[in-house]
Amino acid sequence: MESFNHLLLSLDGILGSAPWFPWVLLGVGLFFTLYLGFPQIRYFRHAVKITQGKYDKPSDPGDTSHFQALATALSGTVGTGNIGGVGLAIFLGGPAALFWMWVTAFLGMTTKFVEVTLSHKYRIKAADGYYAGGPMFYMERRLNMKWLAVLFAIATVISSFGTGSLPQVNNIAQAMYDTFGLNKALTGGILAILLGMVIIGGITRIAKVTSTIVPVMAVFYVIGALAVIIYNYQNIIPSFIEVFSGAFNGSAAAGGFLGASFAYAFNRGVNRGLFSNEAGQGSAPIAHASARADEPVSEGMVSLLEPFIDTIIICTLTGLVILSSGAWTEKYLNQFERADMFVVAGSYSDKNPEDVDQLYNFLRGKESEVQYYSGSVVVADGKALNEGEFTLINARSVAEDVEYRVGEDNYSGVLTVTEGRFANLDVDIWGNSLLHSVALTNRAFQKGFFGEYGSLIVTLGILLFAFSTAIAWSYYGDRSMIYLFGPRAVMPYRLVYVVAFFWAAIEDTTVIWNLSAVTIVIMTLPNLFGISVLAREMKDTVKEYWKDPSHK
């Protein structure tokens, strides 16, 4: 699994984490924003009216209402990215990452408007009697690029696991374990059974479930987040200052946080923004294809609300909870995951500014005196006897009060370290370090009016958010399977989807996140290319829509 994780990191390094990818994603959004005249602002009120059903016609073709399509698409986007993803972005890029999540969402509102409109325009009625749409249909039917459509559909199936199934249940299981001490396999097993019961009913059942869950979970989470933010009201303005001051300079070191450059904050903010709202990824058009509408632009307008709700509202609340609480700079007792830790030679402290600079440069891959440690860690009764020879880094922070255990017992013996990694680690390592993802958000929610009970908000929130995301993504995957192989492929796909959902509950969190980062990009790039080629057609389609007096 460690080798697989290194492969994923290598792929991510040339894809999502590469310097060029954020510029491509934002560039397409900026182009359409200017080309179409800021539709995310001009059409916002009209989009709300459409969602409320003011322009609905019973005779319109489709399987779901505008609201149900929006709820299904939102359930696919409002998930662990809004809770764990924001925690990961701030952990990696500092407060400045939140700024770039906002930028990604604002421009993404237009990108989603375009991709949904074009996909809805070229949807079909599938062999199973339900409507099917998505970028693969405009790629084949309009661009005559069957090869690109097949590539996108394959990427969607893969991404349904990397985005929709695996990271969702992984974070649910972690949250349930942290809060209630529930066995991860038990959590995964129960939810896998529930997932199977829902997705077997297809889009009609999925739409009914998600249109119920989404409003409830959104209100529940917003109230919980405000309870923390208001409790820490004195830190609200300083938090915004940190976000904006570091937007173009990077985030400075603070507490256990060793700092982040502009490039890292920018990249992580855009990357996590995409994971959160999926604007440009091409997933939401598959859900919106089921909506009852004979005018593609109307459904496109409904979709531009998604990044606003998902990122500008919900992710901002999560970000303010983390920043105003101060949890992102504090170290907490936790069990270290192997993928998160490494060992460097010599003794370093984050209380020493010179050490912080050296470690910061080392983490960035820049010139530094810091070197990986190779040698032995001699342990007696759970404590290392030769601590001065090395420093353990976990979660991009200097680990403190480190203990080595085997189950509940303290370990005694010698551990071998090669190039910063423990060679054969059958020993659990505990200590104080920074946290990331759901664990960070969980701690932040405990610093409000509800105290330790605040973790219940995160646990229940992620249970609803992430489970509904897994439901929606199963639909994206089975529509793609129908496109690739026909209706007979749907049931085997759903079976594998449910089994993988269970497996991910007990896997390494870091590996799951890295897998999702890779699959997102291999799905996004073909879609961005396709909608860019059809820019002129998109503009003409919007003009045609506004010629109808009833739309004014």
C-alpha cells in the first residue's frame, strides 16, 4: 500500500498538484465568465426562481424536478470535501488556501453553468427508460469525438470510486471511530448495506432520498458552525485578515504550522475547491440530465447555484470554524499514520525560528540543511532513548511526546529507519502533532458553545454529507457504465461499488485522498477541453433562451 501511495503521489505531481493545472481550471472559468458576461451574477436571481419551480411545465421531458436534480447534484458535491477537504486545504496551504477556494467557486459557477447546459442539450433517453446525459454525450453527438467520450466515461467510473465512494466512507468511519469508538469495519458494513438499498432503485429513489437529506444536513451544519464562529467572535476579523494577507504571499508559520508558500496555498486551494464543488469535472451534468426541462439553459442556470452553496457558503463556514478556533496551529494527541510521518536527522524544534525556516524549505523541496535520517530508534518502555539523533515529523509538524506502543502496551526494542521511513513498523506510534482533514475539523468544532459535544456535529454532518455523496456518485458511475457497455453492466458495477465502499472504511486516509486527487484530474481535463471548443455554441444557446419573453 505504501508503494501504491508513492505512485499516486507521483501521478498527482504531474497532474493535479502540477503548477499548470490550477491555471487551466481557473483559466477556463475566467474565459467563460468574461465571454458570457458574468452569468453567475446576472442570472443568479433567475436561477433561484427556476429552482423554486416558477417556470416548470408538467409536459417537459425528464425524470426529476429542477430541485431534485439540484439536490442530487449537491449531494454529490456537498460531502467530505466541505468538512475534511477544507481541513486538508488549510493544513497544507494555511488560511490563504481558503481565498483560492473562493476564487475557484466564483469562476466555477460559470464553468458549471456551461457544462450542464451543453450536456443537457445533448442528453438521450437510455435503454433503461431513463434520461442519460453528461459530457460524454456532447463529446460524441456534437464534437464527433467518440474516443474522447469513451475516455471521459472511463474516467468517470474510476472517479466514482476515487471521489464518490472511497474518501466518503473513509472519513465517515474515521469520524465515527473518533467520536463513538465504533469499529471502522462495522461502520463500513452497515453503511454499505444502506447504500446498496438506495442505489438499487435508480435515479427516482436516489432523487427522493437526496432531496430530503440535503436541506436537512445543510441547515444542521450551518447552525453548528455558527455556534463555533460566534463563540470565537473575537477571531473572526483576524481570520479574514490572515486569509487575504496570505493570498498572494503565502501563509506564515504559526504555532505548530511551519508555513506555506503562495504556490502551495494557491495549488491546494484550487485543488480542494475543485474536489468540493466539482465545477469543471463534468459530474454534475450527469445528475442534471434527469431534470424535467426542454430548454438546456434553464437547467444550466440551476446548476450555477451549486458552487455558491457548496463552497462560498458551506466551505467558508468550515474554514472560519477552523481558523477562528485556532485548531489549525495546535498539536493534539493522535496515532500517527505511516503515510503522514517521516524522520529527519538531528534535533529540531518549531520554537526555534531558524529550525522552522530549515524545515519549511525542506518540506517545499528547497535547499535545506535538513536530511532524512537513516539508523536506529532505540526504545525502552515506549520512549526513544536516542531522541537527540533524530526528529520525528508527523502531519508536516514536529511531533512531541512521542510514544511507541504495541496495542495497549509500551514497546521496547530497536526500530530501523531507512531514508526517513521506518523499515518494518509493526509498532503503533502516538504523540502530539498537527491534525488534518476530518480530525482537524472535528477538534475545531469542539472549541465552541457545545464544547466536546461539537464533535457530534461533525460526525453527524459528515455521515449525512458523505453518504449522500456516495449515493449521487453511484448514479454518475452507472450512467457511464450504460454509455460504455449498456444496461447489463449496471448491476455488476453497483455490486463492486458497494464492496469498495466497505473496503475504504478500513483503509489509510492519506492513500484515499491521494487516489481521489488523481481521479478528479483525469476526469476534468477532457471536459474542460470539450466545453472550450463549444464556446460559441454556448453563447448562441444562451442568446436563444433569452429571446423567449416568458423568461424575462
